[in-house]
Amino acid sequence: MRGWRFVVDEAGFAFESEEPAELEEAFAVFLELLDYARSTPGTVKRSDELFDIESGSGRTLVDHLLDSRIDRDIRQELHGRLDKIARYEEDPGEWEFAIGAKVLPIAPSIGICVMMAAKQVLIACLTTSTAGRRGAERVVSRTGGPGAQVHFLADETDAPPFWRSILDSDPDLLDNLAEHQHLPFPDIVFAEEIWDQLGRFSGPPLVVRRQVIANLAGLNDHAPRIWSTEKQSVQRVKLMQIEADVICSPESPNTHKNAKAMRQRLVDFDGEQISCEWHAKLSPTCNRIHFAVREGQLFVGIFDEHLPV
């Protein structure tokens, strides 16, 4: 998870609308995005072209950062923060790209993401809230070079899929995920030392770990909402399969009658015992992720091939 993970999307500062109020809002949101990036183990870099990028009127980013109609503190803070970001020395080769129908004539940092993706190194673009691109986008070279899928982050809610893609490309990172588990799965409370339980799963490790990532993503993104709107287990099971692509179920009545088996599903979360009696099924016959949803909070407590029933 550590290392060079972000670039500043200078093309995001080529504004189509240059209304001071809109720019002020975009600058403020971008400052929050920089705060988020700084809170992660990833490093941010930028291009030499950032401050000279031109908006539709021909005004540069520097011009906008000197515009007295925009809040002075925001302008100065953003200018200072951007100026302190290290510049990358790599030459992306490609500068001109298209994302759908949108052509970006000067986008060297997107070129860096494309170039590094070819080397199996994933880097995300930190972009503005006005850029109109967020999440994973297919980027196409305008000069015949290779394209790639690039993650664009307009705010921190765009980030979890990016971190998951890093895990998917290198599933061994799960072994040491405890310190950074909130990055790919921000809405899950994990039991302590749960990542030490990965060895309990059976099957090819690469396949199993990618199944773990996919199922945790589905749980994180959908379970709290589905549990809050649906009270019947049968509806929760159905919606989790349809919306989250997660096959899950609660324990059977027979298991509930087995006091010893139910005790094995009790997990300590910060001094509170929670029964993780729902489980996501990585395969029809084995490998379970045991979880619970309580008062809108998702708890993941056990990884196991199959607990006694």
C-alpha cells in the first residue's frame, strides 16, 4: 500500500467554468482530498506543468490562485500545498488522452498513470470536483499509444475501489493489511488479528484471496444499507446477491439450537461480544466470512473454512 500512489491531475484544473464561487468550492474540496491523501501511506507527486495549465479563457492555475474574488486563505493554502508536492522526473511520453468523448490535450499525469499501469504499478489521479471524472475510467491515447484503466479521485469516497484494485493486483498485501484495512473497507469494523485467519481458508491462495477482497467489498458497500431497509432475512439474502454479488445467509435454526456452535460465533469487538451469525460464502461448500450488522455498523469477526454447525 505504501509508495507512490497518487498524482495531481493537472487537467482537472483546466476549468470550463471560471466563476469565482465555483473555483473556490473546487479548491476547498481539493484541499480536503489532499488531506485524505496525506492520511494514507501513499505518496503524492505532480508535474512541472501544473501551475501553467490553462482554463478555457487562457488563464492559468496561478492566475486563479491570485484571484482576489476567491477566499484568500483557501487560495494561499492550496498554492502552498501544491507547491510543496514533489515533482516526478519520469517522462510519460504521452500527453494527450481521451476519456469517453472528453479530449484532454495536456494531461501528462494521466500519462504517468497509463505508463505505470503497464508496469503493474497502480497510481490514482487526484482531480477536482469539477473535472467530471471519478472512479475507474478507461483512458485512451490520442496518438496511438496504449491506454489503461485509471482511477480518478474527486473526494475520499472514490478511494476504496482504488485500494481494492491494489490488493487485487497483489493479494499478498492482505497479510499485513491490519494497519490500513480502513482504506479499502472503510465501513467495516474488523476483529483484532482477523488477517491471521486467512490461512484457515482452503483452496488456491490467489483465488481465495481475490474472493475475500470481492466479498468484503460487497459487504462494505451494501450490507449496512440493506440491513437498515430490509428486516426479513430472505430479502437481505436476495438483495445481497443481486446488488453486492455476495452469497450470504444467517445460521440455520439447528445451529441456533447448538449452544456450543453459537459460542464459536461470538467475537470480541473492543470489549463487547458480538455474535457473527451471518456468513458470506466464498464457495458453496466451504470458506466463510462471518459478520454481523448492528445499529447500522458492519462487523466482520471470523474467517474460516467452515465452523461447526
